[in-house]
Amino acid sequence: MPQLDTSTWTITITAMIISLFILIQLKFYKYLYPLNPMPKTFKSFSFPSPWETKWTKIYFPLLLPQQ
């Protein structure tokens, strides 16, 4: 049974890593980043609730007059 020659594996793996790094760098280079990113302004929505327009009072059972 012939022995597997592994002497070229290091150069193959190194060349693969370098080529992948170059391809990824080229992909990122083509992407256009905004020069001055501005924060988005969010509109605050106000939902009408019934307790905003009415006067409400909390009655505690112990503060009610005795019957």
C-alpha cells in the first residue's frame, strides 16, 4: 500500500488561506460604507388612553367610611 505524501499539504493550506483572505478583502472593498452616518430620528407615537383625560382617584378599602 503506497504511503500518502503530505509534504505539499502545508503550502496548499497556506495558499488557500491567503487566497481566501484576499477574496474576502476584495468583497469588503467593493462594499460602500456611508461616510458620515447620521442617527435616525424616531417619531414617538402617543396612544390616547382613557386615564389621561379623566381625573381618577384610587380608593383604598380601609379609607372608606365605615358602614
